[in-house]
Amino acid sequence: MKYKEMKYKIKQAIIYYILNPILLKPRQWYIKSDETDKFQHISEAVNYVRVAELPTVFFEFGCSSGRTFSAALLAAKYFSMPLDAYAFDSFEGLPETNKTEDGIFQAGSYCTKLGEFREIIKKRTKVDLPEKNMIKGFYERSLSKQLAQGLPRKVGFVHIDVDLYSSTVTVLEFIKDHLSNGTVVLFDDWYCFPPGKEMGEKRALQEFMQKYPHFKFSEWKNYSGFGKSFFVSF
């Protein structure tokens, strides 16, 4: 165990077992929702791709700590299926934000450097992710037509955890030509705003469907604290 990781675990133990034991239970509730429930649904999505015989290709936009990307790779290993997985992230945190459109999210948040991300994936999954499968850069620059031409033609599973309305707009525009009839799309931050405020990922998808009405997004389920998943048809 690395010193930094050990130090973090010791700090957490002191906070919750010694200083604030009354907070241990709500912390466990949070972890279940934010990790266990989320990872379970990612596993369900991977299994759906297998059973529905969709392209075994996974795109994740917004990779942060590597938790969900690792969950997808591990689920694929469990189901003995190949998974060509691609991580799209600035690896510098969120870009500039707009309070009116983006709510609580702030620039620079969720920063995991590319090298650190690759180490996390290797440690958790034993997969040494090729450099070509990690696409670094803010989306308005990195998600180019040239990039799209070098990626698999169709994708079976897309996880969108980009937090921001503007980033979601760019991602949806980029993936539209890669969607298959049946692609499953998970939005990690669907329920982050009060009812009646069309913001964030929800607003971006609504506008996308208005612009491209031949794409249908059928609801699958809510998951974790804020997520929602859909099946694509056209």
C-alpha cells in the first residue's frame, strides 16, 4: 500500500471511528449509493451488452478517479467478454463553468492526471490500458472528426459523467454516429438540479433529441443518487 493511500485510510479511521463515530453509519449509506449501487448498474449494463449482442465497445466521458471505468472492465472480465474501453477526459479537472447552467460544479474539480489514472486502472483491474484508449483534452478540442475516424465504428455502452451542460452537448454530438440500435447510455449527473430547472445533462439530451428526432432514448432505470440510464433506438 502506498504511503499516500495508507495515510488517507488512517485519517478516515480516526475521523469516523474515534472523533465522529455517529457519522459512520451515514458514511456507509453514502458509500453504498455512490459506489456499490453505481458499480452494480455498470455491471448490469455490461451484461446487457453481452446478452443483447451489441458491440463490445465502451466509451466513458469523465473518468475522474477511475472507479467506474474499473468497474466496467472488471464486470467484463467476470462475464468473460472482451471490452474495448476508451477513456475521454481532460485529466485536468472540469473546464470553466457557468453557475446558471452548471449549478454546484466548479472548474478544476475531479482532476486525476493521466498517468495516475492509468496506474489506478492497472492496480484495480490488471489491465494495462493502451495510450490510444486514453483520449486527453477538453472536449471542444479533443473530440474531433479525425479522432472519431480512428475509433471503433459502433459503441455498445456509453457512460457520461461530465457534469456540465456544455460538455454533455459536445459529447452527444460526438457519439451520435457511433450509436448502435440498442446502445445503453448512463448519465451519472441526471438529478443534480431542482425540478422545473432544465439544466445539465438533462437539458443537453432534450436539445439533442429535438435536433435529431430519429434518435429515441427509452428510460431504463434510475441508479445511485443522481444517475439515469437509457436505451437508444433509431
